[in-house]
Amino acid sequence: MFLKKILYYLNPLNLFHRDPEADVNLRMMHGVNKISILLFLICMIVLAVRWLTK
């Protein structure tokens, strides 16, 4: 279920999709979650590249 939610957040089709029933706080929370997951993945890629090039 956790991986399914991450893949849903990272899907470009869902990136700017708005749920009409969600309130502002829930939309903001989902936006922050998307940003933090993307940043985490970018940092993991940078660390892997640095480790492989040493």
C-alpha cells in the first residue's frame, strides 16, 4: 500500500489533479508530501551517483 501511494504521488497525471471534495489543508498536505518524496528520491540518486563514482 505504501509503494502504491508513492507511485500515485509521482504519477505526472496526478501531479496537478485536484480532488473536488478535499479541503485546502488536505491539498496542501498532499502537495508537501509530493515535494518531500521527490526531494528524497533526488537525494538518493545523488548519493548513489557519488558512491559509484568514487
